[in-house]
Amino acid sequence: MAPEDIVAKRAQAHMNLLLAGNFEKALKYTTPAYRAGRGITDYTRRHVGAASWNKAEVSGVMCEGDRCEVAIEVTYQTFGSGFENTRSREERWIKVDGSWYVYLK
């Protein structure tokens, strides 16, 4: 399977967990270094806005070597207006010890 296909599948699974509010399982998609240094509290704080998302879909993946750039379309309800809005979100995924992880600073 091509890296783009693997990363698209993993990135969508990660988004699905965020949509479900399952931050503990979603954290497992971050790099081992992030998990060791930051943990669940920082990760949850970073993604608190995901609670307002209606939908999140991977729209594209471009890989070069052990790094991939992932485009995601996030749809959410705008606060107070009742309108739905969609915005683009970019993520970087990297290969560590043979597995792909979302790279967070």
C-alpha cells in the first residue's frame, strides 16, 4: 500500500476519534516523543475545539520520503449564528520506526 493511502486512512481514523471526543485513543496517533513529553492533558487542551465539529474529512495527502502533508476539511456550526462553515486544516505526518504518526510540536 502506498504511503499516501496508509496516511489517509490513519489521518481519517484520527479525525473520527476527535469527532467522537475520544482523546485517549486519538492520542495514540501522535508521535511517541509527543506522548512521552506532553501527554493527554496537553493533547486534550490542543483539540478542545473538536467538540464543535460536525464533520472532518481527509481531502488530500502528499508524501515525500518519511513525511506527508495532509489536508483536512472540517465542518462546524458557527457560534451563535446557526450557520455551518467549512475550513481547511493541514497536518504533518511522519514515519517513526515503521509507523505513521501526526507530528505535533
